[in-house]
Amino acid sequence: MTPLHPRGVLMNLEFSAAKSAATLAVPGSGTVVARIDFREDEHGVFLDYLWTNPMFRGQGYARQMLNAFAEFVRSSGKGITPLCGVARAMMQGDPRYDDLLPQNFGESPG
């Protein structure tokens, strides 16, 4: 687990390939703040779903979760294909994720 301190609140970020989920939670409370569901294969990581607890929306937790997830995937040497529309919108056109997205990602078929 990696301790995070978003907005001054101690949180734990846990990545579990066995569960195929990444969860940002308030320690000791069982409260899930944000979650990423993903799958891996030999080609890369597919980000299926990015979810934020409605009580924590609009506070930057989804972005923080996505940034931490990007670093997690980057350290594995793989890339991310965001299938979730929210994650795709957050990643597309943001240079912080250019090295992780598939080449020609977001281009219209010509």
C-alpha cells in the first residue's frame, strides 16, 4: 500500500493484480474514495472503469487516482488503453499520458 495525502486526508492506494483493481480508501474506515478496474495481457493494460465515490467527486481524487495508476503501469513498462469514457477523456490530449497511450489513440479512422 502507498500512503497518499490528497487534500490533507491520509489515504491508502492499493493495486492488486489478483483483484484487477486499484482502490483509494480512507484507512480504517472501509470507505472507498476511488477505484480503477483493469485487465492486463501481454500487450498492455486495459482500463475498464474509473469510479469515484459520490461523496468525494469534484475534489480531484479521480485525477490523483489516474496519475498514480499511470505511474504504476509505467513502472511495468506497459501502456494503457482506456476503455472507460471518463478515463479516456481525462487522458486523451494530456501530455502526461502520451507515453502510455497506444500510438494513433483518439484519431478518427481515415
